[in-house]
Amino acid sequence: MSGQSWFAEGIKGRHVLMALIAFFGAMLIANGIFVYFAVATFSGSNAYRRGLDYNETLAAAELQAARGWQTNIAYNDKTRRLQLSFLDNNAVPITGLSIDAKLSRPATDKEDRAVELTELEQGVYAADIKLDPGLWVISLASREQSGANEPVYRLKRRLFVA
């Protein structure tokens, strides 16, 4: 073992300065990495705006529940067809809807895609789309084709593809 130590002449001001610069430099780099990933993965959800419209959202949900519509969602991975059926409260197929649909993964927005659904037969709407296995979320807003701006029916449901 040598008789010399790192600070044989004692700790000088430059040693303290270098230690402080190294410490705060490491902190700045770590915080910069955290800020980058926080901004890069932000999905853009605006909970504040949705909270302001909460009473309107509740009224729309009550109106939708009063309609009593029933929906069925199915995906056939062999034909790659996503199919939705709409029935009213009397089990009569609902026709003439314009549907804006979006498929996404629950944990990320990297695979989000808009889907165009066309009416195949009365009350049955479908789109040919390839979905990878796993959990998907389908969100849709349907409007009557008469040109109404407000959706008459909204749906958000999970779909598992084997």
C-alpha cells in the first residue's frame, strides 16, 4: 500500500467545485431523460376538459340508456372481418348509421387506427381489417346519416383477439 492518498494536500476549492459540477450534472442528465420520456409518451388526454363537460356526458349517457340499443361485436381472424350489429329495444336491426370507429391498444397509442364500417345488411356493420393477437379497445360514435352532428350512440368496449 502506498503512503499517498488522493488528497495528500487536503481538499481544495477546485475539488469541491468539481464534485458539485459532477453531482448536479448527473442530476440534470437524469431529469432530462425523465422529461424526454414523459413528453414523448404523453397521449394527449385532457382530463380537465372532459371534467368540465361531465354533466353533458351524464345526460348523453342517460339518453343513450333510454334508447335501449344492444350491440354485438365480433372479430373473425380467419376472414379478418370486424363485425358489429345494432338492435333497438324491440330487437329490430338499426339501419342507416354512419359510424366513426377507432381501434387501439389499452396501454399505448402506437397501433391506433381509424376504421370505416359499412353496412353489410340491416343492422350489421363490418370492416375488413387485420388485428394482431391481444387486447384491443374499440371506440365508436354512430350518427344517423341524415346529417346530425351529435352522435346518437357511443360505445367503448374491449375486444380480445386470439
